[in-house]
Amino acid sequence: YSIYTTASWDTTLYVAAGWSPELAISRDGWETVSYKPFNYPVGDPWQDNRKIDLINPSTIFLNGTARHFVSRDTGNTWTALQGSYPSRMVFSSPREGMYCSQGKVHFTLDSGNTWNEANMPTNVNGYIAIGIFPNGNMLARYGYNLLTSTDSGTTWSSQSLPLKYDDDIACLWGN
């Protein structure tokens, strides 16, 4: 199994092990480890699980390669989120999060209780979510273009980054 991601909240650590449909969970600093199977919702393909985001001790967002999923009961049950073959999900805080899929941006301002959807400039895959502010301002990347929206995804502006092969961008919040 390939371990792709870990996430922790207080003393609880979650690990998603790639094609392995399970979460490894430790609540005592790896003294003991339990395994919880990841039960895909009916009709969803078995896929790599590449990233875990926790927004509180019991709500887990799991980034799969074909779909993203959420569990609000520490991984006992899972629901698929909208969009096929989405980009990574990013949470800028426990309340604000976003991801992109097939020409759309999906974003939440309330810890994933509700998700809004807006169009990206073109109807293609390849947009990568970078960050979202509490007021709905968003940053995304497409190739070496940085996209910004100051109106919750209604309109987007684009500027070329200085290098064609930038792999990722870090955002600093505040000043």
C-alpha cells in the first residue's frame, strides 16, 4: 500500500493508504492503530485516495482521483461530492474550502455544509484550486496562469506566472 496523506486533529491521526480502501487511525500517538474500511458510495469506482482534510474531529474530506467524498461521522459513512475528476480540495480555514472539476469551481463558506458552484473560464479539466478567503475571493491555477475571482467565481481574471513550470503556489493570508 502507498500512503498518500495524513491529517490530524488534536491527538487523532488519520492516514489514507492509496488504493487500500481503509483509513488507519491513531488516537494516542501511534501507541495503538485501528483500521476503518473506506466504503465507497454505490456506483463510485475504486480509486486512489490522495488527501485528507479535517475541519473538526469528526468531519473528514477525502480527495479521490475520480471523486471527492465527505464523512461527518469519523469515516463510518461517506457521501460523494459534485464533480468528476476534480482537482485537489483546499481549505483555507475550517470554514472556507474549494476544488475545481470539469470547468467548474465548487466552494463552501460554511465548513462544507453547503457547496456553491460557479463556472471557470473554459469547460475543461486542469484547473487547480489554490485558496479561498472568507469573503469568497478565490485563487486557482491553470498551467502557468494564475486566476483570481473577487466575486465568488462569477468572473475570473488571469495573469501569467513568471515561469512555465511552477508546480505549486503558496498563499499567505493577511498582510
